[in-house]
Amino acid sequence: MLVTITSKGQLTLPKEIRDQLGLVVGSKLDFIIEADGSLRVRPLRRGAADLFGLLHDPDRAASTVEQMNEAVGQWLAEDDERIRAGSGTQDTKRKAHR
């Protein structure tokens, strides 16, 4: 694949290559010049420490532990209701077939 270098020394990796290597915004590449003058490129794999702050939204206030606990509790209650409503429907269907 041909790639053109810009006046700023930048290049765009084709999507096919990015997808195949699993490259995303912020991925790091290691360029190695071989003895014969060829260029070898390899992606550097991220460790857990590299993911710190990845989901941070500076425009959003941090949630307190209490707020997170309340949100989880609310989600669990809604999920429980959904499950119970679904199983009630199954019970009704079973009784109708008897």
C-alpha cells in the first residue's frame, strides 16, 4: 500500500492496516530501520496503566461513591422487575397450556 508523507512529516495509515492491527486513537507504533534500509513497524501493546483516564470526561463532575451505589441499586431493582415480569409471563403461558 502506498502512503504519502505530508509536509509536516505525517502519514495516514490505511484503515485496513489500522483495523488488522487493532490500532485506535493514541496507539503507539515502534519504527525500526533494518540493516538493508527497509522499515519495520510494530504496534506497542497497551498495558493496564496506559488505560488510566481513558474514559475521563473533564466536563463532567465526578460521582460520589453514594451516587454510584444508588445508580447500581436502581439498575438492579429495574433488572429484577424486568426478570420477574418475564418469568410471570412464562408462568401464565405454562398455565394456559395445561
